[in-house]
Amino acid sequence: MILSELDRKRRTMTSLSINELINMFHNQQISIREINQVRVRSIKNYILENALTENIYLPPLVGSLKEGSLHQPETIQLNIIDGSQRVAAFMQLEDTILNALKRDEEKMKQAYKLDSFMKDSQVAIQIFENLTETEESQLYLDLNLKGKKVALSKRISFDSRNNLNVITNQVLHTHPLLKTAGVELEKRSINRPANKKLLSLSQLRQIIGIFMTGKLYVNIEEKVSSSPLTNSEYIALIHLWLNELFKLYPAESMGDYTQSMLASYPVFVSVALYANDKMENQRFEQRKERITTRMAHLKEVDWSPSNPDWKEFKGTYKGRPLLFHITNDKKNIQDLVRWLYQT
């Protein structure tokens, strides 16, 4: 939307409690856009995890006033332009409270605390008046496509709530050989063979997610809300694994694709999956022992690109110099893990 056009529209900043928003939705005074349940669940879990400390930040909703007056809240009709996922999360929190009240005493205490938070907490809303449907749609696109997303490196550095980010930040800054091998902080993927850093920051976070879940997930942040071990125990396991990993090939050249196939992300991921296979729910001491044993089993593997075994996996020749690149897909990675067991 052209700024001068938006400037001509009357707008108001106001606030409502979460419970008031829920009541308005029940009274069909609020309409929301199509929701993404994965995103809604993430917002709901964020509120649940931080409600007891009341340490929560929710950005303002943006709405379009279709009818009524802001001076008479019972008369207004709002279209939510930005914030539909948040409103849906509020609605589902109401169900969470009702279910918790039927359970044990501890859950009841949490439910009463959450109920109090929803009554007392005010959510800011920026309300535009006299927007056409076209203007609403354009404003929605402008807000969601043109806003600058916080860089992953900043989220990992400053996020103290998300265990995955906290652990990633600790490992990134405390393992000396990982620093030697190199982590690319600016790019989500690495162009081989030109870039000789071992991993991107996004890839490192996925690897750490394997230690926490036992699996490789694209949206790993949504899969680690609860984990059986403490952060310090995961950090110790990852440090142990990295120590064993750098015994297999020198840290200085592990990211050089012309020398080491561990620079291939599918191969690197497979080693992490192999080391953690079926162990995500095991005790800390047992996991330490198994990781050490499994990694020692890989000492005889020829990690050089000239090893003909790599050609048994799906891949293509490309680049200059012409090199064999193993395809990064689920089946290939599963085949690589099986091969590691057989070596």
C-alpha cells in the first residue's frame, strides 16, 4: 500500500485483555484469517511456558474496523489483518484452562495462574478505519512480507528461553575445535567447495536438534519444547561427540570438500544420526558410553572423496573442480546411516 494512501486512513491504538478478545470472538465481533496450526501451537506453548513468570512479549495486533465505535466495544466488528495466529492461540488457551481444571492439583494451580494472566494482560491493537478489502489484503502482505526477520545468529545469541538456541550458542562459543573447523554465521547453506567452513549456523542447530530428538527435522525449533536431559547434559554430549569426530579427521581441513567427505552435509548429518540412533530417551551416562563406542567404530572409514564407496549413494558430479556431491534427501541419509553401521 502506498504510504500516502495509508496516511489518509484514520487509525487508533488501543488495548484489550486477552479475555475480552476471546469474548469478542465468541460474540462474532472478530473475524480472523486462515490459520496455521503449527504456528498457533508454537505461540500457545510460548505463552504456557512463560505465563507463570509473566515474562511474555506479544506484538500488537492490527485490525480493520468494519462497524461500530471504539467508545462502545460491544458494537464493533473487527477484521484481524495481522495477528490471526495469536487470536487463535488465545482461543485454544481457554480450552487448555478448562481441561487443566479437571486434572490434578498442580495443573489446577497453573490453570488459575494462566486464567489470571489472561484477565489482566492487555494486548495492543492498531485499528484502521474505512479500509477496503483490497487495502486490507495489501496491508496484510506489507506487514508479513516486508518486515525484516531477525537473523538466526541474533536469535541464537540473545534467545534465553529456547533451549535449542541456548545450547547452540554455548556449543558455538565453547568448543575450540569447532571454532577451528569454522561455522558460517551469515549464510543458511554452504557452497562447496569454495566455502571451507564445516557447517552453517542453521546446520549446526539442526545437528544439535538430533541430540535432543534423535531425528532430523527441518523445523527443529518446534520439536524441542520438552527434552529428557538438562541443557548442561546435552552440551556435554555434543562436546564429547565433537571431540570424537575430530579424531576421525583434522578440524583444519574437515570442511574442505576436495579433501574430506565429512564436508558433505548429508554425510555429516548421517554421522550425528548414527551416533544418537535410538538413544534420545536413554540416561546421560549410557549415552556417553554409546557415543564413544560408536564413534570409535568409524576410525577405519576412508573419508576421502576418492573412496569409491561414496558413489554407491545417489548424487551428481558438478562444479569446478568436478566433484561428486551426495544428494541431500531422506532416503540417502537413511542409507548412509545403515552403511556406517556396516563399516
